[in-house]
Amino acid sequence: MKKFIVLFCLLLFIMLLLSSSLTTQESLSIALFVFVFLEFLHDLGKRLVIMDFMIQAAFFTCLVMPVIFYHLYTRENYLARIWVKYMPITSEDYFSYALPAVIALAIGLRIPIKNLRIDKNPDVYMKNVQTYLRGKHNLGLYLIAIGVISGLLNFLASTDLKQVFYLMEHLTYVGVFYVIYSPYKKKKLIVIGVIALMIGQTIAAGMFGELIYLLACSLTLIVLGKKISFRLKVGFAVMGILLILILQSIKIDYRKRNWLEGEGADPVYFAQLIGSRITDLNTLLDPDNLFFTSVRMNQGWLVAITMKQVPLKHPFADGETIAKSVAATIVPRFLWPDKPEAGGKANLKRFWGYDLKGYSMNIGPLGEGYANFDRTGGIFYVFIYGLFFNFMLASVVKFAEKRPTIILWLPFLFFYTLSVETDLLTTMGSLIKGLFFTWIVFKIFSIGFRIEL
């Protein structure tokens, strides 16, 4: 199958190069994205593919979407011109950095690490989990209960404790995996209940990204070791892509009513928006209607703006923001009150001269790598960035030899690191906090309740 995928993508590259207006780099970007996407579907269920989501995101948002903006949403497009969302530098200039940088990121994420190689047989991990959970079917229920209660009490928490309650709330999703792989007889009801809770919370908050990432990460565990036809995987993938497009298209309308007009959560209105998009797919796929969704998915625009601004208006940081981000993930805020905040504000102020207020926007690892180390150094930085998370995943999986259930924590630990829209402070900080929180939870259950999670 993989030989067929390689051949198909090679033919696609040649066809795009010969029969379209795309440049060589643009054609290669699309062909490589199709390759990593089809390879991901082929490997789904056959190995741990969690980090492959970062590869998918990088190829799509940093390579494929910029191609669309270079040829569809150009400066001549009235929407791109009004909102100033056209690519600010030439295609050759952009892809000469972005294409090798994304490839370097993929290599860093996929290169085998000596002594930490993940077992190629996924059944080993899941069978060990099932063996470990025999006679411990209540563990998942304990975690779910803690997560649900934490979610209900979150509004009572002080600002300093909201992060702790947020992490505790996510124990609900970890607990579901304990239930799934335990001998609990009513596991289907529990799983359905938690999924309903996730959807309800998403509708109430109007925040869809976290739900998508959690479900995507969870899928990699649910299907691990199961034999699923490639055709069925493609079908589910198409449905998933369509769902993401629909959610992106209704997000502005729903949030406007939910947040700005003060109507609050409205499941009926949410369902009506979903239904209207499904029954009118032609309108959904109209280029004008897809513009704002495309803007949201075009991380390349943020990278290109950074390349235009640095070093013309703002000097290279020479590793300054990277060092601060690493330090900020280790040093608590009470010891460093004015340390940089996650969310991209510090980087946009430093490299764009833009004081971000009211919303989040981030130059991501590609932008941060370029703004610190220029082109060659940025490519090397992105490789090290990918290698770091590769190492962290392999280390956690290696720990599963001692504690098999740590595998069930992977979606919780890594779902925030999978985006290429955020900076090192956000991704590394979320992973370190998640690991420390997981260690604390394991210790509390072990020492306080004599229960080994």
C-alpha cells in the first residue's frame, strides 16, 4: 500500500507541475501533504500516530493553505484586500523557508530515538493496559467523578487555581480510557455520557478547537491494534474534514449570539446552524464563504508577516525568546511575576511591534524559529523542536513498561502540543505542566488512597 501511496503522490506532483500554474515548490508542498495524510491513514491503528497530527497541521496550515492564498485569495481578491490577509511576500521567498522547515519538523518528529524506540506492535501496549486493569474497573469512575466535580466547581476557583481546576477537569477524559480498557460492564453508557458532556461543554463555551484535538488524539488510542480497512479510514477522514469545515463556518455566528448578544448557550440554535450548512453544501464550499475559515487555517500568513518584519523593522532575537520560553516553563510566576505569557502576545510585540489585545494570535514554531535564527537557523530550530516532542513522547511510552496505563494519558498530555499555531512557551509549558500534574495525581492515589493508577 505504501508503494502505491508514493507512486500516487509522485504522479500528483508531476500532474500539478505540468498542468497548473503552481510553482515547483507549491506543487511539491501539495503532493507531500497528500503523502503524509494518506500515510497517516494507512498507519492509523498500526502504530502510535499522535505526533503525526502535528505533521498534518504543519503541512496543511503552513504549506497547502498558503498555496491557496497565493492563487485564490490574492491582493486582487476583494475580501483578502479588505481584511489585509493576502500573503505579504513572494511565493518563492516564502516557500524557500517554509517547505524545508516543515520537512525538518516532520523528520524531527519521526526519526527513531535510540533506546526509546516505540514498539511497532501496538497490541503490546493495549494488552498490558487491559491486564493491569483487571479487577480495577472502578479506577476510571474515580477519575471521571473528580473531573466532573472539578468542572462544576471551576467557577468558584480563584484566578491562581483556575489552571489546576482546568487540569483536574480533564481527568474526565482520561477516566474514559480507563473505563474502556477495564472489565467494567456498563462502559458504553459511561463513554456515551462523557461524549455528551464534552459536546455540551463545547456548545456552552463556543470553543470547538479543544474538542476536535481531544477527539482526534483519542481516536489514535481507540483504534490502536484494530484492523480497519483503508477505505473506511478515508471515509471517516472525509467526514471529519467536513465536520471541521462546518464547525469553522458556524463559529462566528454562534459566538456572536453566545458572547456578544448575551444569549448564552443555545443547543437549538447550534443544531440549526449545523443543519443549514449540511443542507446547503454548495454555499458552505463557496470561496467567499470559506474565506474566514481559510484565514483561520492559514498559519503561513503569520509566518510570512514575520519574515517581512524581521529583520527589516525588528532585529533577529538570536535565541532570546526561546531561552525566555524555556525558563518560563520552569520558573513559577510567583518567582517571576512579569514572565512572558502564553498565547503569542510577547512574540507579536517583539517581532511585529503589535500590542495584541482581546484575542489570540501566534507566529508558531516556524515564525519563532525564523525570527530568532534567520532561515538556516530557523530550519534547524524547527527540527530540534520536533525532536524534543518526539523524545518526550518516546520517553512517556517507554515508561509504560513500568506503568502500562500511562498510555491512556497520552491524549491529555500531548493534545496541546500538536498545534503549529502556538509558540514554544505554550506547547512546552502545557506538556511540562501536564507531566507534573500527572505525577501528582499518581502520587496522591498511591499514597493517599493506596491505589496504583
